[in-house]
Amino acid sequence: MIEVHRVSKVFSVGPVKVPALREVSFRVSKGEFVVLSGASGAGKTTLLRLLYRDDLPSEGDIEVLGHDLVPMRRSQVAPLRRSIGVVFQDAKLLPIRTVYENVAFVLRVLGAPRREITARVFDALRVVGLSSRAQAYPAQLSQGEAQRAALARAIVRRPPLLLADEPTGNLDDAMAAEIIDVLKDIGAGGTTIVLATHQARLARALHRRMITLDGGRVVKDEG
């Protein structure tokens, strides 16, 4: 599903070269739920951006869903991303659209038939426990509900891979637990999940394989 081989990423800040990742290597198998742990600034977000080809490594190779990302042509990026669900710390919902419309939006852009859109949207909302809030607007949602709506939007296309970047970072413990339970349910359905979090207690409580980054390096890979 994912193969990362000796990947390094260096950013230029004026004349200064700042390393974000240093020779990172790991594999993720189909159906795995992997926690990417580490303090803020450890390189987690940079790594996830490389996995959905929002950026390129300075060195190394990355394969995702059978695609070699480094030499990939620009025309191939959009089809790749349609197979990857992505969730961020900020739910990034469209404020003037209902929950249903936010989740349906990408399917409409892709030209899916109306009947298929309706079925898929309500299926995704059911998975995240938000069916009753389909006609609510983002301003009417709690932070936990907004994040669940973002999860529904990420899985509505039924992607084989879900990348979650600090999805519980803005939530209290109770809301964070709800999101983790939803992610576990999604993973139980066969979706491969990579969850990035700086919350060490939450990472340990998941009892999943945990890859720990420190200073851009993999310092632990256990579980």
C-alpha cells in the first residue's frame, strides 16, 4: 500500500537549509492502521504531504497504491488523489453548504449520478454517526461533529487509503475519543489508515502499530 525508502526532505529558508525528514523508511500493508507519532515539528505533516503528492522528497523514493510518486507526471496526480482520503486538524468545511452538500461536493465535481451521490453520502454519514445532521450547516456543529463531517467527506469516494493529520488536535478528550472510534470503524471496514498525532497518550491508547518521528527521523517502529 505504501513504501517509503530513505526519504529526506530539506526546505530552504533564505540561505539556510532546514531538514524536515532524514532518511525515513517504512512500509504499510493493505488494511493496516498505523499511528505516526511525534512532537510538533517532528516531520509528520511533511511526510503525509509527500504521501498524497502535495510535495516531493529531496531524496528517496515513495510508492503509494502501486504508483511511484517521484517521477509521476502532473496529469497523474489527480487520479491518485481520488484514491486517497485526507483529513486535517481543521475540518475545512464550506460554511455556506450543509453537511450533506459538503460531503456530496466532490462526487458532484466528478459527475456522479444523483442517485449514487445520495446513497454514498448517507452511507458515509452513517459510518461517522452523523446522519441526523445532514441538513445542518457547519456553524451549527460542534467541533467533534465538524470533524466527523470532514471524515465523511474523506471516505465518501470509498478510498482504499485514508491519511489523517492531527484530526483530534483541536478537540477535548471526549470528542477526540469519538473521532478515534470512528477511525477504528473505518479501518475495520478494510481501509488503510495513517493517523498522525502529537498526542502521545492517545497514540499509545490506540494499541496500533506506531511509527515515531523525532527530528525528522524514525526512532521507533513498533506494534
